[in-house]
Amino acid sequence: MAGLDASTPLPTDIVLHTQSRCLEVAFDNGARYRLPFEFLRVFSPSAEVRGHGIGQETLQTGKRDVIVEQVEPVGKYALKLVFSDGHDSGLYSWDYLAEIGAHQEALWQAYLERLEAAGASRDIDTTPGRPTGGCGGAH
């Protein structure tokens, strides 16, 4: 999280779409992004996901059916998202949301490639220390 400065786009509208499972964020620079819940969970800015340095990232698996249960404002600079899998750490700053929104397609493709290379699945959580199981729902 780089923090707010004069170039940081500020949100003008934030809508949680529970049916389509995405968070829509519009910014004062005219950008508007629809960020799927799974994408937001996989790219959580938390240390649990990103680690504390380059190469310490944890590949997120089994997140296809995750939902955002709560959206909490944090000051005037970020959102805290509470996910159905219990994940609630990591603050989604305005600059971070704008960054991942602008690069959503490339980030998602790279994630899918990492999953495939690891032999992992969007449907089964293979994170160490977490129980494994099937997916919940038809795909």
C-alpha cells in the first residue's frame, strides 16, 4: 500500500453485487472496475497471501466460491473485506484497488498459469493447514 497522495484516484462509488459476486468501484479519474470476489480474495493485500517479501507469496487455491460477507470502510483510504472462508486481513487501499483493477486481466491470467503449474485448483483448497474438500456448488 503506497498510501494516498495527489495522484491517488479516489472512489466515487462502491457497490457490492452479491448476485454476480463482484465489487464495483468507480474512481474520480473516470475508471470503473468490476472485481470478482474470487479475484479480490486471491489478490488480497494481506501478509498471509503476499508474504513479507518477494518470493514469499502463498498461492491461493479453492477460492472459486468465496463471497464477500462484509465491506468495512477504513478511514478515508481503504476497505476491509470479510470473506466467507474467514479471511479478513489485508486492507484494500484506493491505490491498490485501482492498480489491480487496471491490470485485472493480466493478473488473473498469471494466477491461472501459477495454479496450473502447481497442479492446483480453484475448487479445492490445498493451502497447508487447511482442510481439503470439494467445491460447493455446480460449475
